[in-house]
Amino acid sequence: MIPAGLTRWPIWRRWFGTRAERAAGRHLRKLGYRILARNVNLSVGELDLIVLDGEVIAFVEVRSTSGTDLARPAESVDETKQKKVAEAALVWLHRHRLMGRPVRFDVVAVSWPPGAKHPTIAHYPGAFSPPGRFQFFA
């Protein structure tokens, strides 16, 4: 059992997040996606997973919870987070000379209750459109 208050510790949060990102990556690979990059840190923000779904580059935001409610982590990708992800995606696409490629933004919610050996995963392809001034090709 996890002691109360431990989830506020940065080390615990990072470990739990990494565990969820790995599970999300495995899940997406089973669906036939190809992982292009993980944990991309850019000056404008971080991209959890970048995957290829056919010809579409998908930028995947992974959210996790130790509870059973998958809706809560998925809904936590608010407009502010969407803007950060879109801006980071634009930088990544520009750096890799992939600006003309079709893209989309997915959310993967991972529920990993204490004691569970395997998580429950919900994948939301095309979960949001880039808000604001960002222009992408779909």
C-alpha cells in the first residue's frame, strides 16, 4: 500500500508517469502503431509519445491515475495543455522537416489501481484539435 501523501513526491509521480507511458506505448504497438519518439523535451514543452499510424503522425498525451476512473485523467488535458502540446508538436515537425505530413492529437488514459498487475487503458484518437493559431494538416 502506498503511504498517504506519497503521490505528491516528484520521484513517485515521475516513476508512475513513466510506468504509464510504457504501458501506453505497449498498447499502441499492439494496435499496430510505430513509436517514433518518447519523452521529447523541447524548450516549449514535452511530448509524451510520438507515433506513426499509417501515414499520420500522432502526438500522444499520456495521463494516468491510480484509481479506476479513466475519464478524469483524459479530461485533464485542458486547453492550456493542448496549446503546449500543439506548440511542441509544431517545433518537432519543423525540426524533422515533416511540416506537410498529416497529424493528429491523441490522449491515452491509463488506470493503474494499487495491486493491479495490468492497467486499464483507454485510447482517444483525435482527442483534440490544436487550439489557437496552430495550423496542421489532417
